[in-house]
Amino acid sequence: MRRPKLAHRPTGRGVIRGVVSISGRPAEAEDRMVPGHWEGDLALGTRRSAVAPLVERTSRYTAVVRSPTGGRSGEQ
């Protein structure tokens, strides 16, 4: 038996605030010649787990940092 879909309620998830376009970054970050420019991401897992891989653009040095709060702000 088919069930009706619930009304879509905005939850705020998936909304990025203060977005800066990638074209807005400095020119020296584009050519990867100046060390010190880092890229980061946040990977959310199951059971309140999260890691943040950080990559230095010139040397490609990578550090993976575990989030102590599981990537969800305000929860303990």
C-alpha cells in the first residue's frame, strides 16, 4: 500500500553559509608554487563519527584529523 510523502520541511542541513566562490581565491593559490595553502573537507560517518582530511597544495602533504564531536556542532 502506498503512503503519502511527508511535507518537506527545511531543516537547515546541506546549507552552506558564507560561501566564497573558488574563483575568489588568490592567484598564487592557483599555481601551487607558494607553500602554505591548504584544502580541507569534512567526511561524516555513521554513529557520530567524522574526519577532516587536510591537504597542503604544494607538497600534497596530507593530514587526517578526527573530530572530537563527530562533526555535529552543539552536541556532546
